[in-house]
Amino acid sequence: MPILFALLLAAVVAVLLMGVVQLREQHRETLRATVLQAQVDLLKAAAGDPDLARAAAGPQLTGSEPGEARRHLFFEAQLTAWELRWRIGALSQQQLRAHATALLAGEEGRRYWERTRTDRAGLAGDDPKLRTFTKVFDAAWQTLKPADAR
């Protein structure tokens, strides 16, 4: 009887621990989604103001024309939206590849990725979903960049 009680207690503890782990992961995903939404809101604000657009686009675009900074922000907002959809499972890897190919088919899209790919890879860290997201875009970029740049 004591062995049965110990096994039952161990099972209850295991179930409780699994619940805590799941709750923690849900909380993390909720926070990530909130941060991504805040980023989109900031990008929207910057898109309407040339000075904010240049500041938000980062040091690589300092001194650039306002239109280039706004296009950079548009690409950033688009990738952020796709990343959010990817995280919640609303975008398949095939769809993600299609978006990457479409974005990077144009010269401006490729320039955007060249400016941001290193930072995005660094931000992916040990997050497998974000690493996959970044690898899909990087693979499309490698495939689509001009032959003389490979």
C-alpha cells in the first residue's frame, strides 16, 4: 500500500509540473506576441513621420532619403507580421517560403534583408521557431541574390 501511495503521489506531482511548464510556455508566447504587436505599432507611427522613420530604421539608414527609411520600415512590419503568424501556427513553412521569395525577389527586399539578416539571426538565439523563420528567409535570399554576388 505505501508503494501504491508513493506512485500515486509521484504521478500527481508529475502532472502538476507538466501543467506549470505548459503555463510558462503559454505565458512566454503571449509576451512574444505582445512585443511583436508593440513593434508593429511603433513601426506604424514611424512610417508617418520621416524623422521617426529614419531613427527607427537604424544607423544603417542615417542620412538616407525618407522614402528609403519608410520602405525599410514597411519590410520590417511585414516580416514582423509574418513572424507573428508563423509563431501562432497560422502560416505553414511552404507559405513562409512563398512570402520570403516574393519579398526578396525585388532589389529593395534583398537590400533590406542584407541590412538586417545578421541582427535577425542573432535575435533568434536558441528559439527554434525563430531560427527556422530566419533560415527560410536566408535560404530564399541566397537563392535569389544575383549570381555575381554569390
